[in-house]
Amino acid sequence: MPRETIIEDYMLTLEHYDSDKLIAIVEGHLRKANVESWDRDWLMPYCSVHQDNIVAFLDAIEASYGDVKNYLISALGFSG
């Protein structure tokens, strides 16, 4: 699958993903851990979808495995 297709498919997540719901879950964990304060804006990069994230992920896969297909076979054990 071409890299551009992977990125486009990942970005479609924005149409169906509720980052506010995930942030509420994370905040619940922070409260249970007795964290006294946090900045909700700080959570957004970790609880949302950003093209930079998938690009960095693909860059790391390519640096370590050459391409996504080899990653799927070598790292995750899928059959070729």
C-alpha cells in the first residue's frame, strides 16, 4: 500500500474519532492517580489525530524495517 494511502486513511480517523471522549478518560485516570492539576491543552497532542504522528511512525518503520510490508511480516508476524 502506498505511503500516501496510509496517511490518507489515517487522517479519515478525524471524521469518526472523539478526542474529547479520550481526554475525559485520561482525565479520569489522572484524578484517580491523585494528580492535582494538568493542562487540558497538553493532552490534545496525545489524544487527537495529527498527520505528523503517522508520518513519524512511518519514518521510524522505514528506518528500521525498510517498508510497512516488511514491518508487518518481521515485527508483527503477519504472513507475506
